[in-house]
Amino acid sequence: MVTLNSNPEILLRKRKNVERKRIEKQEAARARAAEHKKRNLLRSKKFIRAETLVSNHKSAELEAKRVKHITKHEQMKQEQGISAKHSDEETDPRLLFIIRVPDHTKGLKIPSKSKKILALLRLNKPNTGVFVKATRATIPLLKLISPYVLAGKPSLSSVRRLFQKRACISALDEEDQSPKIVKLDSNAAVEDKFGDDLGLICIEDLVHEIITMGENFKTVSYWVMPFKLNTPVSGWGPQAKLAKLQYAEEHQRKVSLAGDAKLTEIDIDSVIDEQN
């Protein structure tokens, strides 16, 4: 008696496609790893002038001194037990949008404390932004990364525009169950994630939770991936180079070594308009 294959032809074809895509992804990952290793090897063999090494060393020393002064000042404030009314920070929490910018000094080695804070905020790449609730506990941490970020209080329209244009989440691929980043453009994804537990059923609920800094602020902000913004000036032509020089001169960062230096806030809405 002949036993027929119980699997339909469509199912077999789908399995073959999944296997083919899996092999293609593995080959592409190996190719990227080999290219990355090759670039690192070329970078290690690149000639560096002595003046550049001295400049990078001096910049790293100044940055380590800045972090040390801020840490020492915050420890002294805790030991002295400064009361809330004499503190220079506001008692009420406020919403800040933090944008990672390129290093203010090329070749600068970021101190470990600042690097850990940037990794905690998921700001490992330039031109990415996250929402942060600025409190008495988080402001000293934001001071440590002030040369590498832009901070400011966003308006409701800016928050809504970021969610409409730039919001992305991490999801599983339906075929091979691998994680991938997809755009958050459906209310169904919000309802599936938070509908039963938190009662959030649409993207506007996420915007309201962020702008009001509700109880689920941390959960919502960590579910959404860091917002990727456009570079302010791009291109390789002479006009683009001139625009980059003008932009760098206008947005020059002044770094203070004082331990009591406050967190500098800017009009973040204008920056979002430029890069969004």
C-alpha cells in the first residue's frame, strides 16, 4: 500500500522558502562580520599623527576630570544633606527629550561612567533620541553625559510628530521567528501589547502616557525603540562641506569642568523640526 505525503505542496514550498531565507540571512551576517573585521584591521594600521594622539590624550584627561568633579560634587551634596528648598534642581519631575550627538572632540575616549549611562538610555548611536523623566535622581546622571547629548522639554506636537513619523518597535518575524525592527503604524500592535494589562489601545494613548509622565511611562518608553533622526547636514559636495562648517561653528559645545555645572537645556522643538 502506497502512503502519500500528507503535507500539502504549499506547506512544503513555504518551508523551503523559510530555510532559504534563513541561510541567506546567515550568509549576509557572516559577510557583514568579515567586512567589519576588515575595516577594523585597516583602521588599526592607519597612520595617526603625533599631534592627534596628544590632542586625544588631553581631551580624554579633561573629560575624566569633568566627570570626577561632577561625581565629587554630587557626593558632597548627599553627605551634607541639602534640603529640597535649597537645592538648585526643581522638585517636580519634568519631561525631557535627549538626543545623542557626535562627540564634541574627534577621537575622544568616553569615560566608563558616561558610556554606561548612554548604554542604559540606549543612546549608542548619534542622531537617536529617547524620552527621559528628569528627577532629582536622574539629573546628576544627565550631567555626566551632557557633552554628548542635547536636552530639552518637548511640546505635545513634537511628541505626537515623533510617534507618527519615527516610532519603531522590536517584533518577531512570522516566518523564522527572528527579531526585527518594524514601524509602529498600527493601533492593533499597541492593543495587543498593553490592551489587557495597562488599558492602552492606540498610539495616542502612548503619546498621552509620555507627555503626562504617567505610571506606565517607563514601560512605554522602553517598548518603543530610540527615535532615529536625520543628520542635520549631509552630502559630500563643496556646498555641503561649507554648510557643515557653518553648522559646527553655530552649534559649538562649551564644556564646563565645574562640578556644580547645571544641565543645559535648549529649545528641543526646533532641533526636532530640523532633523525630523
